[in-house]
Amino acid sequence: MIPGIVLCFAFLVAQLAALHYIDRRLGDRASDTRQATPVPPIAQRTEEGMPAPDAGV
């Protein structure tokens, strides 16, 4: 039973090391790309004499 637990623990450590390596590589690549600035939503305005469109009808 103890060798099985040791084997599972070793496999877990190997998986975590591989995921850490992949995460570092993807993180370095993401810092090279430019950040997109979010565009604020445009408020809907109604002009005088123009009724607002009905949403569900």
C-alpha cells in the first residue's frame, strides 16, 4: 500500500511540474501581445419626436 501512495504522490508532483512549465511558457507569450482597450458601451439616445424602439414588441 505504501509503494502505491508513493507512486501516486510522485505522479502528482510530475503533473504539477509539467503544468507549471506550460503555464510559464504561455504567460511569457501573453506578455508579448498587446493589450486591447475595452470600448465603453454607447448609450442609446432618443431624439425629440422619435419614439424609443420597443424591446419585446
